[in-house]
Amino acid sequence: MDSNIELIQVQKAYATSLYLLHQQMKSRFASRVQNETIVGAMSKSFSRIGEAESQEVTERHGDTPLNEIDHSRRWVTLKTIDSNIPLDEEDKWVNVADPTNKYQQAQAAKLGRDTDDIIITAAFGTALCGEDQGTSIAFKDDSTSINGDGTPTSLGTLATAAGSGTVNDISLIKMQMMALLFDDEEIDDSLPRYWAITPKDAMDMIGLTEVKSSDYNTVKALASGWKTPDGMTFMGFEWIKSKRIPKDTASETAYRTFAWCPPGIILGVQKDMLTRISERSDKRYMTQIYAKMKKGAVRFDGDLVHECLTKVAQ
């Protein structure tokens, strides 16, 4: 029996209800990346096609050209994550309502947060490449980023908290630099751009004149309070708040916020969520509430994923 179950049991002289404690209830990133189904394997490659070449035709009846085009692959490797909660029949008898459904909701919420962690890890992680996963590419070699002071990195260099100065809060300069990183890559304007930030970054943004003033922005940031389902849109980015944004481990003084377009990250799904409620005859017929998912992710295109370091609260 779950040792915490007694917390929701009913005493004879009292009544109670069963509620979930406040928590992130679903993935905030899964619907904002490219989703692919993976069947019958633990790993799957996704092919990438580079830019085509062309030439001017300057003669009649000339030879037909043979133009090369780059082909490459990146791999998604799945991981299995599960959760299992035991519930004795005695617990169900003394509860006002059967808690099974609430437990399932709690499990689904946790697997949603795990999905976000898989996506964040892939965004910054080393991507497996090649015909048989024989090569790899690190984040610093695949994408340019923004240092903590707002200056850009060069390809092959990881962002640092201070850069050439000191780590700063999120700012209009950093937003403009991030937009420039995407524009310099000739990113299709039809692709949505997302930026994952911390709650502190959100509060810092609301303090910016350009964000809160209607002279600069048609979105009333202070009035909405970041409570709209799809976050707030500003500077061409949809802003996604998350407490799961990692810190820069080299300094611990900066958060690794990141911006992306959906094709830049692939989320491979073999099993979104499998749930089972079953009886265990070997455990005195207790109820077993089980949930499992099988997912993986990869940074598919470094030109579509960029990091920006922002200041940790002091």
C-alpha cells in the first residue's frame, strides 16, 4: 500500500474530497515541435536534404548538368518511462470517491513533464548522425547562440554567462539578436517561432517599456499576466514559460533559455501514453494503476534552434 494513502482516508466523523495538488498538467512543448511516429524499433533516422544548386544556361544543345545536393541523417532514440501506483481495496472502501482517476491524471501530468524534459535535453544535446549513428554533432557545432551579456557566439563556441561582459536579464537587445539569428539563416517567415523562458524572465519582460506599452506592442502584457493558453506573442516569438529550463552548469548564474521553429526538433513517439488499471492476485487483489510512454527527440536542424543565456535571480 502507498504509505501516503492514509492522508486521503476519511475518518468517521468527517467528510473529504480528493484533489490533485497544483502541478504542470501537460507538456508545454510537444505540440510546438515536429511530431513523428516510430513503429517497431527503438531508433529511427530522419533524412535531411540540403540546398539545391543551379546555373544559368548559356548555350543551346549543351550537356545536361548533374548538380549535387547534400544528404544527411539524424537519429531519434526512444526511451521508456513508466509509473505504477498500488492501491489496496481497503483504501478504496474508506475513501469518499474512488481515487483511481485522480491518480491517472497525476501520472499523465508527470509523463507530460517528462516529455518536456526529453525535448529540452534534445535541444541542447549531442545529435546522432550518419547511416548507422556512427557520427554525432554537439550543440555548439550546430547552432549559434547568445551569451549572457547579449553578444552572439560563433559556430563552434558554446555560450557563456558573461560573454565579454556580465550576465544580464532578458532584454530588447537579446530579443533583437535572437530574431537576427533566425533571419540570417533565411528561415521561412511562415514558420512559427517559440521561445522557452523561466517565470523570472517573464516578469523581467513585463517590466520592459517596449513590452508593456501600447506604443510598441498591441498585446497588453500586464493585463494578460501571461495567463493566456498560448503564452504571449512579442517580437515575432510566442513565449512559453517553464520551470524546467536548465541552468548553465559552467556558472550557475544563467538560465539556458532557447528559441526554435517546429521543424528544428523532432519528437519521435511510439507510445504516447499506455494506461492500465488491473488487479494483482499475488498482492491480495490490490489495484495497480500503471502508465507508460515511449518517446525520444533529436535536434534536427541547428539553424532552427538557438540558445540565449539570461540572469538567474540573485
